[in-house]
Amino acid sequence: MSRTIGVVVSSRIVAGLVENNKLVGSLRVYPEDPEDHEALLDHPVESLCRLILDQAMALPIDGPIDGIGVALPGIVRSGIVEDSPNLVQLKGARMAEALTEVFQAQGVSAPVRCLNDADAIAAGVAVVHDMRNRLVRIWSLGNGIGFGRFPYAEGVWEGGHMVVTLDPKETYCGCGGRGHLEGIMGYRAMRLRFLDMEPEEVFAAAKRGDARCMEFVRLWHRGLAAATATSIHLGGPGPFYFTGNSIHFLDLGLLKEYLWQMVKMSPLQNYILNVLPNNSDVAVIGAAAWARLSF
Ligand SMILES: [Zn+2]
């Protein structure tokens, strides 16, 4: 039996105890209010490490732990966060090292492994839906647009920053790059584009027939279809999962229609599009599985 801790850090910190790829007890969450999207922004790295430790230590740990997997937003390689546009204080942080120290100070000597948060969801899907021998790709739609894949492959995989338009006016991406998917789909980017409307109001107005909002909703879906089509043209077809805080905006039928227009080579057309409920269970299980580095 394996016992690991999975932690997912996004706009919140969520920790869970996992035994044999199943959650034991309930998840620990900071902050508790799901609407508090800014709670982590002001915490420096040391303080974030302390918050992660606090959530993990509050789990019903009873006996030795085999590993701790911590999923973080951004480019995460070899335990270092190379960049993190949506949690900027993490840029350059040696998180695996820092977390190992704080856990060891509490008497927990299990290895700490860090991974990208979207990769944690992909790993979780592979484990929970028994797809360990498939290429699983996920899109996580929130402030940032996360792209995750399983199995692990060396690379950067910042799919949310794929260029999906050559329009020079598309400048809303948090990273500053032009024409990026996140600049269209990201929640923060949508608020910058429609200064007078919240994203929820934009999608509601589109349903009522507002021309400007309808045009944007089409662009939103075409952007996601374009990035998915590019991933299919590079990596082949297979299962794609869509999740995240903005998942309620997704019209799967419209996405399929656009993707059908973009992927025409018959060996590439057996892709499968699935919606994954927006909760942290799968990502926590994925982060925990990563801690063992065996699936
Ligand atoms: Zn970008």
C-alpha cells in the first residue's frame, strides 16, 4: 500500500491524503472561501511554503508517508519554478528544496516532488480513469489557461501561450505575448477586454443575441479549437479533458464543430473531447501519484 500527500496550488491551496490512488478523508483547503481568488498573491515564497505545510499537516496522517507531490502553476522543472505569470512570486523559486526543508523541520522526511498543476490533472485522469497507457491531455480554463499531459515528457508545454491569432490587437495575455490563447480565454484577460462587463455577463449577453458578445464567444471557442488542433497535429489524436473555473462557459458542441473544421486528416480524427467536473480531487490524486514517480 502506498500513502502519499497531494497538494495543488492555484488560486487556493488544496491538500489531500491518498492511499492506493484514492482520497482518504476530506481535502484541506486554504482559503476556505472559493470566491477569494487573490488570497495567495501577497504571500512570499516562505509564507506559501508554510501554508502548504499547514494544510498537509492537518490531514489525517497516521503513520509513514511515501512522498509528497506539489502541483504549482507555471513552468516547473526539476523542482524549480522557472516562471509563473499567475503567481509571480514563485518565479525562480526552488520549491522542492524549500518544501523539503519545511517538512523535514516538522519531522516528515518523505521526498517532495513538484510538478505543473495542469500535468497533475492529466496524471490524475490517467490514474482515476485507468488511462495510464494513453496520451492524456487536459485544458484547465481559469485566470491562466493550463495545458497538461500524461505521461510525462521532457519539455515546456505552455499550451495556454500558443499563438492562435495573428491579429496585432490581441495583447491581453498575462505574459505580455501577442495572439496567445490565454489572452482570449483567460478570465483576467476577458475582464481586461470587456472593461464594462464581467465574463459571466458577456456569455449571458451572447445567449441573448448581443452581436459583440456573440462574436467574442465564437472567438473563445475557435481559439481553444485551434490550440487543440495544433496539439493533435503535433502529438496525434486521443482523449482531451476540459476543466477549470471557467468550464461553465464551454459549449462542447461548438468546440467540436470548430475542431472538425480544423482537423481534416482522417488518421487524426479519432480524438475524444470530455468535460471534467471542476473540483480538485483528480488533481490532488495526480499530484500524489507523481510523488511516487510510478503509476
Ligand atoms: Zn501568454
